[in-house]
Amino acid sequence: MSERMEPRSTKLRNGISPPVSILIAGTAIIGIRALGFLLLLHELGIEGIWLFVLESIRGWDATLLCLGSMIVLLVELGCGFAVMRGRDAGRWWYLWCQVVVFLVCLAAALADWHPEFFGVEGETAVEIIRAVILQKLPEMIILALLFLPHSSRNYLR
């Protein structure tokens, strides 16, 4: 009975506390997605989001894009929780989500496809690519926190 029990939150994986870079990355993934949704809800309101969804389901391509974006949102949230629990698959799934999102955003912006979904400013291809890269900069920093520090790689293996 003299043994002191530590809270579960301090030791998440095999008795090892997660490195700060993992905690920051996981919190950032969850925070960015949750805050983005709350800002969208605040900007459009419930009726605006409902109208947006109804407008999106009128065409098959917009419906697939809307469903795909919701799936990516849920997968990214799951990745944030998985990373914080020490699961290596979380960082790899997050990387693949970001690659897919980057390619879809780039293709949509360059092809002028569904401008209501992708608001990227730029007149030339170079300006559009630069704008998409700047929009994805926070995700690139999160990926760097997950893949570059030695402590992050060791914790997630």
C-alpha cells in the first residue's frame, strides 16, 4: 500500500511518457480540426451548413467531395488520438491524409473545380501552388513534429 500510483495520463504507452513533440502534434491535429469546424459553424450557422450540405448533394461529384472531406476529417481526428496514445499508424495515416488533401486542393485550384470548396487566390499556376503550400504549412509543421525528432520516432515504434 505504500506504493504510489501515478495517473494513467502521465504514462500512456508501455509505461513511457509521450515526448512533448508528440503531445503538441496530437493536440494540434485535434485542435485545428475542431477549431476549423467551430469557425465554420460560427461563420455559416446551422442553417448555412445545412444549405451547404443540401447544395453539395445535388451533383454526384460534389457529393463525393463532401463525403470524402467528412471522412478525412474523422480520420484526421482519429490520427490525433492515435498519435497521443503512441500508435505509429496514426502518423502514417495522417501523412497519407495530408498528401491526398494537398493533391486534391492543388488539382481543384489549378483546374478551377468546385471553387466553393477551394478558395485559393492566384492567377498563375505558381501563385496557386504557393498559396496551397502556405495553407498546408501548419500540417507540414505537425508532420515534422511526428517524423523528425528522434524521441517521436522512438515513442511511436
